[in-house]
Amino acid sequence: MTRTTAAGGSSPGRRALAPRQTVVGALFVDFGNDRGPKEEQRPPRARYECVRCNYRSEVVTGPAAVAAFNATAAAAHRVVCPSLQETHQ
């Protein structure tokens, strides 16, 4: 196993810091509650937010709809995100 030094090189054997990462989108999922009295039950729901362009999706509800949405929301938005279109042209 090899070790890398920090950027300054003044601490031999110290691992370098990982590249800085930034949150650019968030997928919010509420798994719902199907237990208890009927009035306390709620279906699963999800929504997606993009920090780059301030996009916020509609809330999707229901088990099948949430599963499909979770599989495609971020990738589908990346294709049409105006912030990405501006920076990658």
C-alpha cells in the first residue's frame, strides 16, 4: 500500500485530501407509511431539485411512480439543465 503526501509535502506519510466535491442536485424520497389507521397512512413520494438552475420537480406519489422517477430524474434533468447547457458549449 502506498501513501501520498499532502499538497504542501511537509508531512510525509499523510494522505492527500480528496478533490473537493460540490452538491449540484438532490433527490428527496419519503418512503411513506402503510401501517396504522387509514388516516395516518401516506403513499411514498419523491421530488428532485437542481442547485445549479434552481429547478424543482413536481412531487411524484405512489410506489411505481416513485421507483420510475428515482431511476431517471437526475439523468433526465441533466439533459435539459440550462446551467449545464451554458457551461458545456
